[in-house]
Amino acid sequence: MASDGCLSPDGLHLIFVSKELEQIENLMKCLDLHVKIGKFSSGSGLPKKYYRVQWGDVFLYRYLLTTGLTPNKSLTMGKLDIPQEYFFDFLRGLYDGDGCFYSYYDPRWKSSFMYYFTVGSGSEIFINWLQESIEKFTSSKGHITRAASGRFFQIRYAKKESHSVLQKLYADPKATHLKRKKLKIAKALRIVNESLPIH
């Protein structure tokens, strides 16, 4: 909900939108939702490539307000009240929605394979809080960059720090996750003889 979700201003409805059907299905499974999945486009005449679900739940809506989420949160989201034992479940969901993982061979050094774990947000307060929280639980500090427009922020973790975060992120192999993104990470780690938890 902190990435692809939205609290309607009506105080009742919750909305979730994603290009990833699996992301929608994961949400519905976690919340035991039985609602219709709709599809829409980002503009008139464009292909309908976005999936969307909407449902009413006053209890969940009010609970999410207590964590710090608000309607129209994209640019205003601040610190969130996430229990420590669920922080990496939260981060995994955030990564599946607004995160990115990429890898490459750095031409400056022979046989140097680099990989990065990143998460983005339109809120500077939120991304600073996220950096502080991840460092608290992993000792990985990361690096925050700002887009030229000044409206988007990204926290990025390079190789060693990235690996430390990923081990926490996928500590439970059975936990809900976006399979495509986890597989991409696993393939990159195999190149440097590293792996994700499998127990």
C-alpha cells in the first residue's frame, strides 16, 4: 500500500494498481480479498496494461492511517510506524512496487561484477526515514540521490551492502514476493557465487 496503494478520500475505500498481475494477486491472497480485478490504460486510446482492485474496509483504512499513510501520499508520505518484526516484509513489498535491482560488469576493473538494490519515492522525508531504518537493522547505509527535477528520490545499495539487505529481505523463502524480481536477483548473485536464503 505504501508503493502502489491508495487510500480514497472517502475514508472507506482502498485502491491498489500495478502493471504486475502477480502483485495484485499477492495482495488479494494476503488480505483474503474476493473482488474483481479491473484493467485500464494511462490515457485515451492506449492499451489497458494496468491492473486495479478497489474494496471497502473501514478497519484496515483506519489502521493504515495510524501507521502514517494518508490519501494522496505520493509526495507527502513521511515516517511510517512499522513494527520491527515486520519491517523487512514491508520493505520487500515496497521493493516489489517501487524498487529496482540491476547488475553489470564494471569496465574499469577486470572481472568486476557490480549489482545494486534500489528503492524510490517522491517524498524526501520518507526516503530519509527508510535509509535510517535499513541502516538500523543491517548497518547498510546506502546512498540517496535526487532526480534533476527534484521530485524523485532514490536510495541505492551497492554490492556488499546490497547483499546484506537482500539476505534480510528474503530470509523466509516462503514469504510473499514478486517472483520475477527475486529470480532476477538470484541469477545475478550466482554470477559471484552468492545466493539467497534457501532454508
